[in-house]
Amino acid sequence: MVYPVIMKRIIILCTLLVMALLMQSAFRTTETPLQEVRSLYLDDLSNFKLKGEAFDETLRPESSSQARINAFQELRHSFKRIEFMLDYLQPQDVRDHINGAPLPKTERNAPRLVVLEPKGLQRIEELVYEEHPDFGELKKLSREFVYQVQQIERFAQRIPFDDRQVFEAMRMGLLRIMSLGITGFDTPMSNQAIAESKTAWQAIAAYLDFYLAYSEDSKLKESISYHFREGEQMLGQSDFDSFDRGAFIRLHLQPLYALLLDLHHDLKYETALDLVGGVMAYDYSSRDIFSADFFRLEYYTGLDPEASEFLAQKKLGRLLFFDPALSANLERNCASCHHPDKAYSDGIAKSHATGGGFVSRNAPGLFNALYSEKFFHDLRADRMETQMEHVIFSPKEFASSYKSIFNKLRSSEEYQRLFKEAFPKTKGQINRYQLSVAIMAFMSDLKSFDSKVDRYLRGEDIELSVSEQRGLNLFMGKAACGTCHFAPSFSGLVPPLYQENESEVLGVLKIPGLNELDPDEGRYASGTVQDEAEFFRFSFKTPTVRNIEYTAPYFHNGAYEDLKSVLDFYNHGGALGLGMELPNQTLPGDSLKLSSRDLADLEAFMMALSDTAGLIRAPKRLPKIEGLSRPIVNNE
């Protein structure tokens, strides 16, 4: 009969299929997740090189502009498939040669001024999308790019990495998608930001799959797969202007950031905190991006919040912050220019100066001020101790000296006791290090990461209004605010490493409404050799917009009295948009074409970033200093 023969053949085929699957499974188990990740990474890196070479081939007169654009977009997507790993393993190479901002910069560690011209994908993109590109420059940039990718590929063969680093890279990749990807930061010309973010999202999911197979926590695996799947669907259904960034972060990206940490622990790999201590600027153990424990105080200040004497240091710092004994005339303290009720700004264009007149720039608020690489509007101070010295020595501010201050403090029995409690290892020695540490310890409580926006993005039981939600999406989308005021600090602290502060040339006017540039040359005149480049003229540090509700007037000169005038300034394209000459303006000079409703929504969103729960008032009394009588300068 035919039937038994057919059944026999089916049984044989099924047996062979099962054996093949078992052999395949046995073969796969010979490779660890790390080995599979490494193999995929090297394959993707090789593909990236091939796409670079293919793009270079389109740079011929006979090639159409559309062929160049198509090849460039393929190149960009091949980069997005490896960006989270490559930028983690070789961040300096990526910034210098692959995907740095299309602006000149200076060599930071050089003893003299060394200017580095822009190159890499972002600079190439500017030329690719020009109607009549400079083919000579484009070809030069492309060949340099291909050469650098070839070198990176060779070097990658020898770079070791472990499971811990893969997880760090994946979570860092989520931060990059949030702050640089969906905002359009590194692809402003192509309108491909959401599509590229989808590619980066898919890449992280593909690499993570190797690890999911080794977890026995089915609920955890199901949750991770769900958020990657649903997040990918969101990224695939919207264009740049309509994409709901707030919902995407709240519903999928933020949960995944926490779940990847859970999987990291579930698989029992070491974490960054186990091995590298204070190297990372953000706390790898944090589950929430928009929270007070995301940034690491230890990284930015060297303070140890776990130390037994830290509370005593904060107590001492509060007294010093509000004590006029630090000034020569016993009439000024830190709160003279940083009022608690104004988020530690002072509400006027420029603070009153000692002896009359005004200081040269507006007093910024102090919430989250410690989470910074450099200080002052012109970035001239590289640590808080240096920042304090500028205030102490300035004839327009404290007009004092360390010797004078220390003599006063040492003559106070109460201060001597407080310093001993705060610094037991040095038996209460009073010096400039301890002065700065105490004031930084006080400022560590000036944290602002619990606004309505933070709680919404953390997924808590709170909703933003329709206007606030629209403002969030405008801020991180069409209005391009988020490409300079990066989440989650909403300042110029550059993600995903958060180790560098940006400055911008905006073309701020001396008086709004009158087409005259403010004469302050900013970073260019800071006295730092590496900043004496022409493109830093009129460049100023990008501040946070958190608590902007309380910190008017705005900009370094305090010339803009309300947020509406600031938004109008940006909407019109700064000085260039007003028809003025400013060759190195980093703010695009074309209009953002924001409607009156858009501007109102942006303002509503920024007001929702208010959070002054950490506000600390002046003490009711100050330590007694023999022979000195001074009032408590509260300024509330």
C-alpha cells in the first residue's frame, strides 16, 4: 500500500529535521552570548565600512544627487546599527572622525590653540543635501571617512570587551536615542531622525536577544520583548513632527532602561559600580533617567554622600553660603546674588556690585549647578573651587581674600567646632579646600529632578496637559530646543556621557528690539588659551531650562525680561534671522516657523519643569565671630 510508505517517509523526514535542530542547538550553545555579540558587531562594522566605500563611489559627476542621497542614507543606517557599541568602545574616534558635530573645535589638552575642522557624517550630510555641493571638499571628507572606518575596523578586531560593557553600551544606547536620536541632533538635514532611531532601537534589541535566551525569568523576558516591539511600532508609524516623544519615553524607553538593569542583575554580571567607581558621570544603578539619583554627585564634585561627616559638611556649607563674613565689607554673601525664592538667581539683569554699579553678567540659578564640567557663562572655571575664587577675589563681588576669610572663621569658636565636625580627619583645619567642599555639600541638596515632567516621564500616575505634551514634543522635535538643552538635565551637558558642557553662539542682542549685538565676547575672552578661537567669540554656556519660571530675566546679559521674548528670539533665528552679520552663529538663522500656539505650548512645557522642593532658606542665626557684627542677608 502507498499509505505506509508515505508515513514512513514522513517519519524519516521528521526525524532528520529534529536531529538537524538538535545539532543546530548544540552548535549554538558552543558560543556564549558575548561571542555572538562580538561576531555580530564585527559583521556590522564590516558592513559599515562597505557602505562607506559604496557612498564614496557615488561621488562622481555622472552620479545623480538622488543616488548620493540614497547611498548616504544607507551609510547612516549602517552606522546606527553599531553606534551604541562603537561609541561606547571608541568614543573619541566617533567624535573626531565619524559622527562629531559639524562645527570646528579646539584641541582641549594642547598647550596652545589648535583648531580641528569638522569632519565625519554630520559634516558630509551638510554637503550631500546642498543643491550645488563642493565636490572637492566632499570627496576629501569621504576618503578621510573611509580611511578612518577602515582603521577602526582593524582596531576593533583587537579590542576586548565583556558582558558588563555590552549592557552598559545598550543602556547608553537608549540614552542616545532619547536625547540625540529622536531630537534630530545628528541628522538635521535628512528628516531621517525617527527612521534612524528605529534602526538604532532594532539593533539594541537584536544584540540583547543573545542574552534573553540565557535568562530563566520569563516575565522579565516577556516585558523586555514587549517594550522593544511596541517601541519599534511607534517609531515606524510617525514622521519627525508628529512623533510623540513624551509617550515613547514614558511607555517604552524609560521602562526598558530599568528592565535592562534588571536583566543585567538577573544574569549576575558585574556592574560599572563594582569595577570602575567614579568613572561614569551617571549612576548605573539608577532605574530612572529623570530622577535625582541619575547623575553621580561623586563624579562632578568628588564628594562622598555616604561619608559619616557629610551631613556636618552640609550644615557648615549652609552657614557659609549665607554668611557675609566671606566678603570684605561684611554686607554680601552668596545669597546676595542667588536668592532662594528665585531658584537661587536674583531677578535682575545684572547683580548689584560692591561699591555701586553692577557686575558684568546675569546671575544664573543654582539648582543642579554642581552637575557641570565647567562654570560661569564663559566656562572659564573648571571646578567649583576655582569658581568660588573668582567671586572671593572679584572687587565687584566679595572683594576679599582667603587670608581674610580664614582669619575671621578661625577666630570663631563655633566655626572651629563646625569645621572639626565636618572634617574630622584634618581635625578642623580651615583652608580653601574645606571651604569649597562645605559649600558644595550644601549645594548638593539643591536638586531639581522631581518636576511634573519628570514624574510623567518616569511613568508615575500623573498626566501632562495637552499643551504641555505638545510643548514637550516641540521642545525635543520641531523647535530643536532639545538639541542644545539635552535631556534629562535640559542643559548643555552633552549626552550620553554627560561629561562636557556645550556653549553656543546665538547672537543675543544688547537690547531686544534694537539690532545691536551684545558686546560681551563670552568664551572667546575667558582667558583660556584653547578658547581664543574666532568661532568662540560671543559663545556662552548653555544653561538648564529647569526652574526657568523663577530665573528671569534671561541670557548672559539679562536683557530678555520674559520667556516670550526669548522664544521669539529663537523662532526668528537669532542675529542671523534678524539680518545681522554673525559668521559663527551656531543657532540656525532660518525661522523655526512656530505658530503662536506652538510658542505658548513650549512655554507651558518649560513651566512644567519647575521643581523647587529642595529650596533651602537662610539659617535663623549665624555663628558668632569675635568683634564682628553682621546681619543675615536672606533676600527672600
